[in-house]
Amino acid sequence: MTLPVSLGAFAWSNSLSTTALVTAGCLLGLVIEPDLDVDHVTASETRMIKLLGPLGLLWVVLWHPYAKLINHRSPLSHYPVLGTVLRYAYLLMIVLALSIPVGLVIGDGEWLIRFLSTNKQAVLLLMAGNAISDIGHWIMDQ
């Protein structure tokens, strides 16, 4: 699925940076995917464990509350775009919580907000690529 997405992104944008971000977002769909709502170790979590070893277990722990809160194949997790946005909102809440101690250490409590607002187009392109991957997941579930 990634090659057609990459070709489509380049045809649409005629930009290598846009194409790279959309492609990266599509590849993120291998780990930030709708089945993170399953209350057992998923294929994407297994990928992270294989890739990162014991650190990959943090990925499993990170998504455990999400799996407890959202029923498997719920529209909140599996509907294209809606599920993508919700997973990124979940990640953002966690990153914001973790950024507070970092902000205290570096003396800048707004560094993450500034980073996200400065790079909002890149974040949106990553999310768009991930949403396209989620559409493929949704189609396969039908």
C-alpha cells in the first residue's frame, strides 16, 4: 500500500518532502493502527517489541489504557480519520504529560506546544498518511 500512497502523494504535491511525510505516516500505520484497541498484544505491538527489544514493552504499556477504554472495532478506533485523530489525541495527551517534567528541567514549559505549532503541516501530513493506512485497515476488516 505504501508505494501507491507515495506515488499519489508525489503526483498530488510534486514535493519530495510532502511525499516523504505522507509515506512516513503510512508506514506509521504499521505501529499506530486501529487494532491498538485490542486488549492483548497486537501485531503492531509485537513489531515494536521485535524492533526495540525490552523497550518495545513500553509501547504495549502505553496503549493498554486505550485498549481498556475503547472496545475493539469501535467506530472510535476503526472509522477512518476519526480513529486516526483519536489515537493521535491519545498520544498527544501522554506526550504532554511527559513534557511537563522535561519543561521543568529545561526551564521552558511551552517547548512542545511551540514545536507542534511550528511543525503543524508536517504533523498533519504524517497523520494524513497514517489515515490512509487506516482506510486500508478498515477496508480489510469489511
